[in-house]
Amino acid sequence: MRINTLDDLLRAVIDRPRKCLVVAWANDAHTLEAVNAAVESGVVEAILVGDEPVMARVCQELGLPKERFRMVHATTDAEAATVAVALVRSGEGDLLMKGLLSTDKYMRAILNKEQGLLDPGAILSHVTVMAHPGYPKLLIAGDVAVIPEPDFREKLAILGYLVETARALGIEQAKVAVLAASELVMPKMRASAEAALLSKMADRGQIQGAFVDGPMALDVAIDPESARIKGIGGPVAGDADCLLFPFLEAGNVFYKMGTKLGGAEVAAIVAGARVPCVLSSRGDSARTKLSSIALAALLA
């Protein structure tokens, strides 16, 4: 069954066996509210790694039963990230989540060559699932937060994660728009040329499980009228499920325009590690964090 909303996503995960979420530096109210909601609704079980007295106090202030979680004490945020990753590596956790610590420290623990969660040759990428009031279905986008200027190999990996996420959401043949400034193929523009290469690879069966088209301007990818006026046909034009951005700034602006000005809600994870990793901002709402936990649980 296709998942069309973030509420659908939450309901789909509740019907599955519970995964165990490990949270690094779970010292703040937003994180604890989201994790509590995920545990209470049956999405996950949770291990909280952080300053145990602080976590207990915040739970008390929020009226949350601390017995609902397993707590593991850490004295610093960096230590919490290391311990959380170790719990996942040992098999005690199925998912990882960032709490009240910087992305740099969180990612450093994941990327640690000896003690981290990245297999040799793996590529980490951020995957966003966006529910936008102006679009009739969920949009899956990448990369908006991790890879600044993806090369062709990295774009192939990002495309793979987008398609994998689409499949988990019940989309058997994802429609992927590889974005550039224009739908015209311009060999001197790397984004345009690489989009055309990805599209041709899909045409020849080198990319499975998706319709891939590009280069595409954003309007052509998501607006049927723009696609009609510009004479762009095919299954992707005007009806994209997935957006592959040419570089991080473009994706990040799209993400923040959607959430801050467009009323969009999101779920987001980092793909490519041994387990899905929730990388929500410290300023994200409890709702965004809950949706991200549900997405990670779906992909685990």
C-alpha cells in the first residue's frame, strides 16, 4: 500500500515489529517529547544516552515516565555520540538519532573508521520526505544537508537512496527528476550533463526501479501545466516522486523554503550507514522528529 502522508507513514510503522532507537545526548525537551511519542505509539523502543540526571529532570518537567526508556549515562555530548554508536554496533539498537548535540560531533562518531557505522566505500547522504500542502503526494528529496557538491558517483548513490525510500513508501516505480536550471541539455553545465547521463543510464536498464528524467527545471518536475507548456512529456514531467538536487545549496534552500514559508512538514534521515540515522536539527519540532523516527523505522 502506498504511503501518501506522514500520518500514513506513522500508521504503517505502528503495524510492524518495534525497532530499538538509540538517541545520542537526549537532554532536551523536543527530543524527549518526540521519542516518548514514538515509544508510546508503538513505533520504537528507546535507549537514551546522555546526562542521566538531566534527562530524568526533563522527563519529570514534561510529565513523562522515565521508566519508559532505558537510560545510559554519558558526561559529555561527544561521549554520548560514541556510546550511542557503540550500542548500535553491538546490535542493541536498530536506529540512531541525534539529540541536543552538534551535527559535527554526531557525524564524527558515525564516520569513525574504527568505531563508526560506515562500511568501506559507503556514501552517506541525507534523504528528506516532504509533505507540502501545494503538492498532491509526498516528495522525496536529496541531498539537502550532507554532500556539498556531489560528484557523479555520489549522485548515483543519492539516486539509489531516493528510490529505496520510495519503494519503502510503497512506490514500485519511482519517478525521479534530476534537477538543473533548465530542461535543455547544456554540455558545459555539469549538473545538466550529469542529469542527462543518469537519464540515459535508466533508459538502458543500468538504474532499476525508477523512471529517471533530466535535466529538469523544478517547475517542469512538479507542475503538469509547466511541463505541458514547455512540451516536456514522459512519466516524470509534472509528477515527480523524487527530486535529485545538483548541489547542497539548491536542496537546502528548497527544504527551508518549503518548511519555513510553504507550510511543509518533513521526515528526514541519513542513509548509507549500517542503520538509518535521524539527523534532525536541534531547532526542529517534536512532530518533525517523530516523523523522522518513523521513517527510520520503516527503512531499518
